[in-house]
Amino acid sequence: MGDFSLMKIYFAGSIRGGREDAELYHSLIEYMKQYGEVLTEHVGKRKLSVAGEKGNSESYIHHRDLEWLVASDVLVAEVTIPSLGVGYEIGRAVEQKKKILCLYRSHEGRKLSAMIAGCPDVIVKEYHTLSEAKRVIDDFLT
């Protein structure tokens, strides 16, 4: 990808769909910073609740996030917790021909949406530990 310091990474993870993985998002975002700028760092903020951001309108958030998505070189999404917003972001990234990685922890009784798992433009990687996820990220971003 050339100069890593210039890489712009869009990280997508559930906010209103559930914040159970907020700590994991934070760790992934911190790890990816060695490869470039993570435009959506707020997704990993521990204080961000399912209510989302305070003080910003829905349309402001939508337009700002789409601007970040357009400006990004790659999209990395943690898709274990189903999220309409993350699915939307992945779809928009596919439209823009972005390089896309979806990280997924399988668990009994749940399967990843076929719209993500079956999309030829999306790399889906299953993992079980943070260190496994970091190795997948290394392979994807280098």
C-alpha cells in the first residue's frame, strides 16, 4: 500500500446494535494506528453507549461518516454483533471499490449474514482471540 503513515483506515463496529465489544474495538483501533490514521476512532470509545453520540444530529453523523468512508483507503469491520449501520457502511464501501476486511467471531446459534459472507468483494476472516485478529489485520494491511 505504499507509505503506511498516509493510510486512512475506516473502522466499523456496532454502536446502536450493542456495545458489548467496545473494549475489543478499542484494542483493534489502537493496534491499527501503527498502519495509519483510523478515521473512526470514536467507535472504540468506552463511554460511547448504544445511544450513540451526544450533540450530533443523525444527518450530521451520516454525512460525516460517509465523508470519512470516501476518504479512506480500506474498511475494517468487526461484524460479530449484527449492526444495520455497519452493514450499510460495508455496502457503501463495496460500491466505492474499497478493500474490505470483516472480522467475525462465530458463536453457536448465530451465523454471519449471507449478504456479507457471500459478497465476493469482502474478505471475511473468522478469529477467536485478539492476537488472531491482529495477525489477520497485519496480513490485510501489509
